[in-house]
Amino acid sequence: MPFYWEVNEMVSILVFLVGVIVILKRGKFFLHMLQIEGYKNKQFIKWMNSSSRVYPRKVRVSVSVLTFFTAVYIFLSIFLKNNYLLYGYLVIWIIFMDYSVQWKEEEVKKELVFTKRAMRLYVSLIFVDLIEIGIILAVFFMTVNNRQYYFPIILFAETLIYYFQPLNIILGNMIVEPIEIKINRHFYLKAQAKIKSLKNLTSIGITGSFGKTSTKFIVATILEKKFKTLNTPESYNTAMGISKVINNDLNEDYEIFVAEMGARNIGDIKELTELVHPKIGIITSIGETHLETFLNLENIMKTKYELIEGLPADGVAIFNYDNEYVRKLADKTFKEKLLYGLGDSEKLDLYATDIEISELGSSFNINDKDGNKIRCTTKLLGKHNIYNILAGVAVGRVLGLSFEEIRDRIEEIQPVPHRLNIITPSTGIIIIDDAFNSNPIGAKAALDVISQFKEGKKIIVTPGMVELGEREEAANKEFGTQIGKVCDYVILVGEKRTEPIYRGLMEFGYTKENIFVVNDLNEATDQIQKIVKPKDIVLFENDLPDNYNE
């Protein structure tokens, strides 16, 4: 008998440790999702309420089956106590827990980055899990006599902790939040002080519903030959991201600092303006993005204008005057301002004319209100990029660059990855990658670009647009109608999510046989290979972040 007890104890401990491993594995997934949501519990809870990945079918089935078998085991163990019953339960538990766990790492667009903050949060999650396990063990050892045979109760408790990991990550985040606020404030104030100490530095802030990142790189390219210029990398546009760049990379050698400023809530741009202290502020556009948090366009306008309000008395505001919402903000601004666009040239300080757009880029004249004019060419695709270039030209003129200097730099501007850049593999198929964060205006611009191609079939691959709040369904339906006017084949990624696009295509009268609905990009690639030929154009329009699914 002692031998059996010893074996039982060893097996129980091993199975218990397996339970700890699967709990941590599931917790890591939710850490990733919370990181994508900017460590904001409110946003994470919204994601939880809308995503089937929180409690997938395999997890729900496994927990339901184990609940049943645990109840059966407890009932039978009242009358029957032997190792076969215990081992039978352990085998069933291992089988269903193994079935529920996604052991193979999924392909993701944005990997979980174990930053110091992520590590602190993961430790906090483990602390919450261990406290719960500790409480369960304490109660178990205080109340249960025959612990060997009733050990499955501990395993079932682990199963519940495993199941409720999304709630535990929220609790873990709440625990570390005061620490994170203190740490973030420290780095923010350090960066703010550093900016203030650099007397020869001119900071430039760029915000807008779309076009921020492209405009940032365009501005930096135009300025970097004459000035030592630093810009925030990739899509770094939050207080912590910009603070990191300032603290780690900015020094007294730099003359220009170009900061992209993103926002999801009122007050976000004000916080960034107080950090960066820009002397030049650009509003590229205002439209229907992040409506889930902003709720309406008025709140978006108010937030973007925080940049202009934060400029010093001798600062310069630069506006895309063709955008109707930006125009309203420009008209109420009494600071020095420059207006750019393609429309009413009489009111503009800078404007483009004689535009020629092709699949290779664009040629156009840049004009100013004093009658100066110069012909420019760019490799960037689409009419919308001319607006972004005009914003860069405006900054160049404010800082004393001649039209000739600006023209030479425009020719050097390179496409930003995943924003309408052409990939031409050896197959002869033209791929246009516009996979970054699609919005109604950007999607229309992408369709305008592929309409310029004269040869080959036009194929679009898209999961639709997100983060448009109540406007999302209507915007995607309209997108479907626009697709119908341009594309020969449509590959929709995700049946449920793309249903509004499908309806828009049908109302347009699109050929049903030319629409293919797939579950993921791998299936989309397989479908492309069946229909594509050399000289065909494939547009990848938007690639949903990892926290989105059917």
C-alpha cells in the first residue's frame, strides 16, 4: 500500500505541474492580446466581448467534459476508492487539457514583445494564478482527509483557473497599473525635460486620421539633407513610444525632431504636444477612424486640434485645406498657418497642378501663392500621396528650403512598407501591399491606384475595415460597391466579417462567380494561384491585427 501511495503522489504532482504549464501558456496568449490593446483593460474587455478566441470551442468543450467527469468521479469515489478510478480520471484530464491547448504557435503579424512592462505584467498574472492555486490548496488540505483520491478536485480547480485566464490578466494588470503609471510618468518627464534642454532643436508634430506615418517619413526625407533630422520610427506615436525615442536616441547634435502623434481618446494629442513642444504642427486629414473610442467626428476634430492649440505663439500650423473637417479647424486658427491642397488654389499657400498619375508613380507641378512653380516626380503611388508630399513641402518652405532643393529630395522619397508599395516578384505578377490599417479614404485611394494599371486582371484581397464604430458596416458595404467598379476578382478574408462587402458587391451587380470567401491569408494565397497570371495586379487591402478574427 505505501508504494501505491508514493506512486499516486508522484503522478499527482506531475499532473499538477502540467496544469500550471497550460495555465501559463493560455495566460501568455492573453498577455499578447492585452499588449496589442495598449495594456488598456477597457479596450481588452471590448475585445473579449467580441472575439471567439477568448473561449474557443476546444476550450469550452474540454471544460464542459471535465466538469462532468469531475462530478462523476466525486460521486463514485464515495463508494469506490481504487487506483484505477484515480488514474482513469487523470488520463481523461490530460487528454482533454491537451486537446484544448494551442501548442503550436500561430503565425502573427505582430509578435508578443517581452518588454519590461510585459514581463512585469506576466509576473503579476503568475502571482494572481499562484494566489488562487494557494487558496485552493489551503482549503483542500484543511477540509479533505483522503487527499489521494480527492486530488482531482485540485485539477478541476486548475481547469477553472485555466478557463478564466482572461479575467486574471485583467486583475494582474490592475495590480501593476499604479507601478506602470509611476514608471511611465518618470520616462515622460525625463523626455520632456530633455526636449526643453535642446535649445537648437525644432520639433515638428504630425497628426491626422490617416497619412501621419507617410507624411512623417516624407518630411524627414525632405529635411535630412540640410538638417540633422531624427524621426520617430515605424508607427511610434504614443507617449511612451515617443518618450523612448527621445530618451534613447535624441541628442544635442540633432536640429530637427519629427514626431508622429496618434490618438484614440480626447486629450491624447495634448499629452503628446506637452511632451514634444512642437514649433510646427501638421494636420493631414480627419475622417472616420477609431470611432469606437472617439464616438463621433467632432471629438476627433477636437483632439487633432490639440496640436495646434499647443503650438507656441510663433509656431506655424500646416493644414490640408481640401479635407472639409481640417478646413474648419484651419479657418478658426489665427496663428501663422500654411494651407495646402489640390482644390481652390486662390485660398492655398501651396498646391499641386498638372498631375499625371500612373502605375509607376506621379508627376506634378508644385505652386505657391507667389507664383513660383516647379515640376516634381515621385515613386509614391496614388493621388493621396501628393497631399502628403505637399505637407512635407510646406515644412521645407517654413524652414527655408528652396523649391529646387525640395524637388531633389522628393525624388528620393521611398514608399513606406505596407502602404501602397509595389512588390514585383519574378513571376511577373504585380503585388500592391496596402495591408496597414485600412480606412474608407485610404481604401478608395488604393482602388484608384490599381485602376491606373492598363494591363492584367485586378484582384483584391481584403478582410474589410475595422475600428469604425457604428459606421463600420455601412462603410464596408460602400467599399464593396467601390470594389465592384474596379476589380475583376474579389477574395474576402472571413465570411462573417466581410458580409457587408459581399452585400455591396451584390447590390452593384457584381458577378458572384468572381467572389471567393476564405478563412485566412493562406487560403487566399491558394485561391490567388488558381486565377492569377503574369501582368495581373493583386491588391492586399488591410491585414487585420492579431486581436481580430471571425
